[in-house]
Amino acid sequence: MRPPGYAHLTGVVPISAGNHQTLATTSDGAVWAWGGNSFGQLGDGTTTDRLTPAPVQSLGP
């Protein structure tokens, strides 16, 4: 059973959690992030906090 909002997140390989963010990598190589995003640290192109996983668009320079 999965919590609501996480049904699309399948095939998770590793997962990493910190104080304010969580990141997961799926078997197809996609990276998903959720949590606090005040400074754009989730890499989804916004500064919106995420309660459910959002795809990471950029891993930075």
C-alpha cells in the first residue's frame, strides 16, 4: 500500500532523506524530490515546497 500522492513513484532504487528534503532515484534513472524548496534546492525549477514527489529538472552546474 502506498500513501496517496505517491502512486506514480515506482521502481525506486536508492532514496535519501535529510532534515527538509527527500530525493529518490527510480530504476529508469529519473530523480524525484519533495520537501522544503525555499531556495530552489529541489531542482524542479521553482521555489514551491512539495508535499509529493516532483521530477528534478536540473542537478545544477
